[in-house]
Amino acid sequence: MLRQRPAASARAIFLALDRARAAARSLYVHVPFCFHKCHYCDFYSIVDRQDRQEPFVARLLRELAAIAPWAGALDTVFVGGGTPSLLRVDLWQRLLTGLHERFRFGPVAEFTVECNPETVTPELMGVLAAGGVNRVSIGAQSFEARHLRTLERRHDPASVARAVALARGAGITRQSVDLIFGIPGQTVGEWEADLGAALALGTNHLSCYDLTYEPATALTARRDRGEVTPADEDVEIEMFAVTLGATRAAGLARYEVSNYARPGDECRHNLAYWRQEQWLAAGPSASGHLAGHRWKNTPRLDDYLSIDDGGFAPIADHEPPEPVRAIRERIMTGLRLTEGLDARATLASVRAECGHTRAAALASRAEWHRASGHLIEDAGRWVLTESGFLLADGIASDLMGAVD
Amino acid sequence: MVVALPYDPPSMAPPLQIRNFSIIAHIDHGKSTLADRLLQATNAVSAREAREQHLDSMDIERERGITIKASAVTVLHHHQPGQTTDELESDFEPPAPEQRSGDAAMRGPASLRAPVAASLPLYMLNFIDTPGHVDFNYEVSRALKACEGAILVVDATQGVQAQTVVNAYLAINENLTIIPVINKIDLPSARSEEVAMEIEQVLGIDAADCLYVSAKTGRGIPELLAAVCEKFPPPRPPLVRQTRALIFDAQYDDYRGVIVYVRVFDGSLSVGDKIRMMGTGRTFNITDIIKYTPKPTRVESGTIGPGETASIVAAIRSLKDVRVGDTVTLDPDPATEPLPGYQPPRQMVFCDFYPATTAEQKGNDFEQLRDSVEKLSLNDSSFTFQPVHSDALGFGFRCGFLGLLHMDIIQERLEREGGVEIVQTAPTVSYEVQIRGDKPPAPKDTTGAGRSVEVVRIENGNAVLEVHNPADLPHPGSILEIREPICRVDIMLPKDKIGDIMKLCLDRRATYKSQTFVSDARDLVSFEIPLAEIIYDFYDKLKGITSGYGTMDYEVIGYRPDNLVKMDILINGDPVEALSIIVHRDKAEHRGRALLRRLREQIPRHQFEIPLQAALGAKVIARETIKAFRKDVTAKCYGGDVSRKRKLLEKQKEGKKRMKSVGSVNIPQEAFMAVLDQGE
């Protein structure tokens, strides 16, 4: 039974927007089911209970119908989680059909689904491929059983290669593998081995994440109790260097702090985030960005299922447009890219929004980082150097601080 | 609230007896509770009104449990000289239990009730509360000038402590009659007789004269009141016809301006009188005369006479117009000689206050700090301030305090009452510097508006400067000698800790002076120690060594030259003036190392390596390095992470704004206090 609550819903945000101007070209869909909660993960997910998958897909399709008028022809779709590949095949079919009924896809649309290697079956891959999915992101994390245990991942390391092969076999031509380094106890040599194993799969995209201790995760609690010892900073820095070298040798280029791709195979959906383009979002805890608004759906599956405001989901958070905030966000995410940040455009927008003094302050901070060897100005763009990438947060914080 | 006092003191029919006295004690020996109980015993305070520590008026006093400003309270009391203890007990109303408090309040103070014992002689008791901390000895002594007697309170469990001794000597020097009182005799650990012996041993006051009291339960209070009436002498008779009244305290009130506490010795003061301050020559018209009973109460007759204590309101706008210790006389008929005055308080400890905010807002914050400092100086005339500028910290104030506690109190009040956040530099003492020639040194730079260097006198053709900021030391080549303030430090301590305390003191360049037997368990040891050596952590160390049982008090006795040098601290190659200190040459290296170690902990890692150096002139005597941090990047920043991540980075930036930057190094406020921790 659906309940109508006067809770804040995304509806109000959408209705205030001009559909023509807010024509998003990207869509993110969140599938919240997981086998279990991974120790390092702070994404919203709930341990799978098969009985809620069906109502979830029905609810998701209603939300997709509600938000679809604000989409243009989609360039990218990304289904993340949770573990989207945990969704039953018949439900996947309904979801994919529903998506195509509600949205137009551009000619070279990128459609990615996140997969847990153990859930990848020929049947699922076939359904995904038939539904237009042309990219899978496979969460390998590590090929060492010991490190997988630290991360509380249960899959067999060999399942990764199988999953990649199955995706290929089904005609999903683009595959990405996720790896984590800086795992407690992991040596540089072990990381090199993991990297080698991943690159040997011949995928055209690799994400290598330095293990992050997110607040309120089990791993962080274990660290705080002294049960695990975080990797030494020097070791992590060496691992970054090793990653750069190995991926380069394999023909993959870094295009973001943690992402490496064969040229042309960068994840366009993620680039849309980092370039601060617009995207729609559906599913619990999904975040959207449209005409300067940022909002986040309720993270609670119960609320998502039970509260339905003409299809729109209840929201947990909303930031209305604010030009200065947008500039700061642009700086923050732009610096994470090897393409960098358009210096002239950034300075011009700062000048327009905050005045000459702030723009001059920003320029002088950028110059300071340039002089420190952490940033270069290349064809009018601010681009972090290799050492600069390691300090991206501090540099971003500093440049953002000049803008207020 | 001002209510009319229903008596007319000067014209009142005799026998109105006046007693002016203070209560002096070591901190926490129960002085304030005893004051409460005395007020209650005379029924001047109803039980409902009897808040704890009745005489303290500022919040901050209540929280710290100490008294900052002396206040004078006047109560009336009937007493039959020669009454027996039994009779006294029957007169005494014990602290009112809950159910009685209502009607006690309704009956009001004794002075407003029908006199139960109107036939008995009436005493006007003026008691003057004194602060109980080493920093405020000057306030104690000026309060004592207005008294004929002092109640010396000693805790029955703790015995004679350092401040007991110092305060008792202050009273003895003023020729006051002392009533020794052993307080807290209700406690199981009370060792009342032993403590009486300690008083006799250390102060030479007959143990048999001690009264045994529990301010908490009220035991012994009637006897104490009787002793106050019988043992304390009456005020001396007037010596001259003209009016002479001593200012023993002044407080600033937002509504009434400065309220001046006076003790009349000769003549009288009346509402409407044009008064003259003999020291400053300033004149004012008395608009009101108030006594505290302890409610502010208008003296209805408008006149106070010899021996009386009261506060006067005379439209005085600033505490700067009033000098405590000055004599008030009448402008039309002035006295020729002022009463013997006091030494003005001398600021011994100095530090800088800077507004703790961003570089962009510096202007506004400095204005706010200045407003707060000026406002506070209306309330507390014993701290001094002058504007300073530091390359590292911008514009601020160099402030002078009576001691470390005084400094803490001022900082806290500025932050609390003025709403400004403050970066405070490490405190230094005031030095005397003798330089070649009789000319003051040329200012080193042009930014130093209001530099704290002045020529105080010329000795044998050489100028002596008063320097209380290491940055202001003249060029080493021109310095003949640097003299520092020396204190006589009295330490009361358990005998088994004497060795450890000796070592502590000798480490602090102390000269041993004497050792006095107090009791089988404790001794009083005296040293002469440079003030600079005790303003840091000496008291904490003393407390640590003696497990809290040791107590100390100090008094500055003069200046002495020593081999003192200025040590500079360089951060990333830039000297940071606010961190410069003056040290003994032999200890410079040790201090420098300890200081740099502390700075290394306090200053966060940056994206570059930061060298820290301690230097005497051009010679580097210690160095440390803060390693660069090389990794500061979040692995993931996808669509849903943007808002959270942005807020996180903004927060980091805000955190940095709370710091001060020297060159490109951000230095947190705590680092400027790092100098405080001497390290071992």
C-alpha cells in the first residue's frame, strides 16, 4: 500500500525546473542489494532479501517514469550499488525494458552495470547485452584471498577472469576492473602482482582505489581498535607510482586520480560527474545534479518503497543552485582529472561571482602550487603533476578557499 | 535594588560600635563560606538569599571558586560584651533548613526587623572581602589598609599553607589585630589542635587564641562574632578636622559608572559634596552613598562618618579617573596631607593578545578586540595594554598582568564577555635593560606603533629601559646588562619532598634562603627565584612533586642582572617574533630543543618540509624538521560524493583559517603557547 506523506520529495525540485534547459544526458540508477555489508564500504546497501526485489523494481520504474521528462537523449547510464548483478534476471529484464520505454538513448550511449564477479552468469550477461548494456564494472578488489578476507569479500579470485570472459562472450565489449591497494598487510610486491593479474585480463579500463577508512565502517572500527594497521604513507606512495608505471606499460593512461583507461575508453558517465554536467538519479540514496540543484534520495529502502509522490522519491538532502558553490565543486572535481581545469574560464567565473580580488587570490594560490611543483599550467588549463595528484585534496581545499 | 537603610549612623545614639575587618586565608580554606555564615549569623542575609560565596559578584569568580574583587559588606549586630558561650548559642540561629527559609526571608535582614534586643549595644560590622590568590596580594594589602582587624582562616585538615603565611604577614605589617580561626573542624580528618600549633610555630600567634569553627555547620560562629566585637579595636579617632577617606577598591558598573569603595578616617562624606582625589586632583560630586547589606542599600542620611566604610557614586566615567590608594577629601576644605597610600600594582607578566581569525577579516577583529580590551580595562585597572604589530600575527595588544592567573582571567573574560577569539603568545616577565649611553635606542622598524620600550631612569649616564617584549630588546652590542625580576618564593611542603623541591628550584636558578619548622610533617622553605622561572610550569611541577600538598606564594623583591640572551625561533627560515624568548645563556640550548620539539608536534605537516631553528643572534643552537606530507587525496569522488566531499574540504580550509600563517606555514594557536612547556 502506498502512503502519501508530506515529506520533502524530489517532485518540488523537478517541477520548478525548465525541462528544456534541464535536459540531462546522464542517468544513475542505484540498486541497493548486497550479499552482505563489506567492511570498507560506506555506500548505502542492504543485505539482499529476495522478497523486496520485485517491489523495488516496480517502484524504481515509477520513479524513472516521473523523472524521464527532464532527460534529453541519454549519453550514459550507470547502474551501481549495492550489487546490481544480484537483481534477479527477470527483474533485470523488466528494468531494462522499462528504461528503454521511458528514455531515449543517444547514438553512442554508454551503459554500465556494476557486477560482483561471482554473480556474473551467461544468462545475466545475455540479458544485459540484449538490453543495451555495453560496459561492466567488475569489483575484483584483489586477487589475494588473504586481502579479500581483510576487506570481507567472499568471492573466489578466479571468478574475476571468468566474469570478464562471460561479459566478452555476451558481446559486452567494455570492461572495467576495480582494485583496492593499501590494504593492511599488503606489500608493494603483492600490489604489483594484483595489478599484473588485472592487466592480464586485457580490460580497457582499470580503477585502482587507495583504501579509504570511511567513518562508521567496520574496517575503520577495527583500525581504531588496533586490529588492523593502515599502510604506511611511503608504501602507499610507492603503490601509486607502481600503478602509474604498470598501467602505462599496458597502454592504459591515467585520466583521474584512481582511473586508468585505454584512450577513448574512459568512463564517460564518471567524466560527466567530474565535469559537473547534469545527471538524473533514481533509486534509494542516489544523488542527482540538475540545473545547479543537487539532491539525494532517501537512503532508506523502506521509505523509498512506501513514499511515492507521483513517482518522485522522498529526498534526504537538497542544495539549491549557488554559483559560488558550483565553482568550488568544479575546482574540486576538475583537479582530479588529468585534463585539469580550464584556468581562464574558472578565473572568469570567479571574477563574475566574487570579484577581482578573489580571482586574483585564486590565481596567486594556483601560482603558488605551480611554483611548488604540484601543478602546471598547460594550454590554459591547471593540471596537477604526479606529486600534485597525491595532494589533490589539500590543493583543492586551498584553491576552493580562495573562492568565497 | 537600592533600599533605604533604617538607621542614621553618624547621628545615631551611642553606643554604635564600628568594626572594620577582613578575612584572609589560603585559597579554598573556606573564607567565602565563613563570610556567608557570618552574614547569616547576624541575620543580614535571609536563608533564601544566602547563595554560596555571597560576596563574590562575578560569574567567573563563582566558577573558579576565587574572588577577584574585594567587596565591602556592612551589617548591624547586637552584642553584649562578656556574654557566656551558652547565651551566645541561644542567640544564634543555625543555618535555616528548607522549610524555614521562607519566613526567614519574609522577616528580612536584622536591620529591618524590630530590634529583639534593642537594649544591647549595637555594632556596625564592615567586612571587606579579599582575594585569595598570589596574583592579587596587592588587592589584599589595600583592603587591609581599611581595617583594624583580620580573621585569619586556616583549614583544620590542611593546616598552614604558603598563602596563609604571606597573608598573615601582610596583616601583621598593617598592625592589624588577628583572630586566628581553625575552620572545617567538622571534617573527620580535622587535626585542629595540631593546626593551632602550626600557627603558633610559623606565625608566632598563641595557639590558645585560636577559635575553632565550622563555617559549614555554624559551630563556633557565635563565639567568632563575639570575638570580632570584643577583640578587634574600634577605628582610631579622627586626627584632622578635614575629611580624609581612603579608596581601597573601585569597580565599574554599566549603569552608575565607577563605584568607589572608601574607608573614612577623618571628617565625613555626604551626598552633594564636591570631592577631590588628592593624588590626581580630579573633582567629582557625590550623587549617592551605598552600603551593601549585602544588598545594595542607600544610606538614607546621605552621610558617612569616621570609621565607616561605604561605596560612593559620583558620576565617574572611567576607572582611570580613580587611583586605588588615593585619598578622597572635600574640594572646598581639603586636607593638607593625604593618608599613607599604597604602592600602585605593578604588572609583572606580559603577553600579546591577537584576534584569532582570518587574514581577510583582521581589521574588523582587531577593532572588536580593542573594544573588548578597553571595556574590560574599565573593570580592571590592574592590567595594562598597548597596541603591537607582529609580522606573524598582525595587529594586537601587548598586555601586562599581575601574574599568570590574572592573565588567564583576563583572556577568559575577553573571550567570554567580548566575544573575541584570542591568540595568546607565551608570557614573559618585565626586564630592565641597561644600555650604553643615555639615549633610548632608535626604533628598529616603523610598524611598531606604541613599542613597549621606555627609558625608566638613567644610571651613571646609562639609560635603563623597561622591556617586556623580547622583540623589543635593543641591539646586543648596546646592552650593558639585562636584569630580571627576582621573587621570594615561600613553599610549604611535606618534609619528605624537600629534596625533590630543592632540585626543582635549583634547576630554576633558585637561591636557597631558609627553612622553617612548621610541624612534624611539614616545613616552610624559602628561595629566591627569577620570576621568569616560575611563570611557566613551576606551580604545576610543585603540585606534581608534592601530590598536591605543597603550596607556594611569591613576592617580587627586586631586579638582578644575569647572563640573559634573546633566543629567536625561525620557522621555514623566517624568524617569528612572537615566539622569541629571553633565556639564561646556559639554558638556551636545552630550552631551544624542548621548544622546537613542542613546535614540531603543534605545527601540522604541510606539503613541503619545514625547518625549525632556535638561534642566538646568527648562531643556530637547535634545529628540527617537520616532514612534508606527500599524500592527501581521496580515492573516490563520484556523483553522490561531491556535496559531502566539498563540505569536508571547506571544513579543512576553515580549520586552517583559525591558524596564523608565517610565510606559507600555518601555525595553530597552541604553538604560540608551546614556549610554556619547558619539556624535560
